[in-house]
Amino acid sequence: MPAVRADAARAAQAAGASAYGVTGQAAFTYDVAQLSDSDLRTVIPIAVAVIAVLLALVMRSLIAPVYLIASVVLSYFAALGLTVLVFEKGARQPGLTFILPFLLFMFLLALGEDYNILVMTRIREEAHRLPLPEAVGRALNVTGTTVTSAGLVLAGTFGVLAIVGSHSAGAQNVRTVVDVGVGLALGVLMDTFLVRTLLVPSAAVLIGRWNWWPSRLCRLRPSDFPGFPDLDDQPADAPGPPGARGSQAPPPTPAVP
């Protein structure tokens, strides 16, 4: 379309025309695609900033929102890349519908942070009375069924959308509906079974109590939990289980001839 419009401008200038233009479905689609790309570059930073502020308020932390937002961005690029592999490499399509990146990002941002809040608030509740690894395990046991069920229902819904769209009339309409349905279904499945189940809990355990900085919860130490002594604070000669830090191994038993 840029080349066609450039040719039309040269022809209009040579003919002395007072106005010129290019119309038709291709020109309309190109203009809408350009607007969609522009909106995507504008909306993404605003949406990310708003979600980050909300997460900071809900989690009472400035650290957790950073990797929670990063997990959504990784999920988005992974789902978009997988959709490209399915349609362009597998189905030999020349490309994807231009509305898919915008819809995929906005939907995964909303869905991913919804699941993040569900999982992380439960982890925070459990972390008040359990060390973080145990709190994460308890939270996943409680919220895992809810997140998995919701993800499967949503993925199935978008899968049905793709199937119904494949039977509709019009080649361009078929491609658009199928691309959107399959892309969103893949994104939801990846977000449900990889990001929310593995990536986010693993990051929470690795970061440790700094997840909750600067709230009071980040200052809790293992000794603050009953039954979990802080071995770092014990003297070197304190009794303890074999192999524990701060304990001494028993002297070797002399050999009996």
C-alpha cells in the first residue's frame, strides 16, 4: 500500500489533480493495521504501569510486581511465537491477522495478573505463619485446582471459537477468527500450566523474603516460625542433627581389634 500510494501521488502531481486517494479493502485493512500497531505501542506501557501500581498495593511490595509483570510479558511473547510456528511454519500461512498481537497482550495481561493476584495473595497469607517454601507449596495446593479449571475452560472456549470460525464463509474471516482463537487458547494454556504453576512460584521461592519488601513481612526470619529454628544464630558447639550448620560431628568410634 505505501508503494501504491506513492505511485498515485506521482500520477496526481503529473496530471495536476487537486486531490487523489487509494480506496478498497486492502487500503482499509492497511490503515486499520497501522492504527492497531500504534495503539499497541501506546496502550502497553499505560496498561503495564497501571497493573504494576495495583499489584504493589495488593501485595504491599515493590519487588513482587516486577517479576509478576515480567512473567506476563514472557508469556505473551512465548504464546505469540508459538502461534507463529503453528500457522506460518506448520500451516504455511503468509502471516497472522494484525489484530492478534493487541488482543493477545491485553487478554493475557488481564488474565495473568488475575491469576497472579489469586496465587500470590494466598502465598502471602501462608507466609505469615510458614517459611516461604512451605507457604508456596500450601498455596499451590489450595489455588491449583481453581487456576487449572479456569484455564481449561477459557482455552476450551477459544478452541471452540477457532473451530466455529473455520467453518464460516470467507477466507479472510476464517483466517482472522482461527488465528485469534488458536492464539488465545495457546496463550491461556501456557499461562495456566507453565507461568502460574512453575515460573511464578519458583521465582517467589528463589527471591525469598525479599518478595515482600518493604512491608514488615520481609523482615521475618526462620526463627520467627515455631518449629523452624534459625541455624545461623546458633553457636558453633550447639547440639543439632548430624549435618546441620552449627553442629559438631560425633567423634569417630575407635576400631576394636
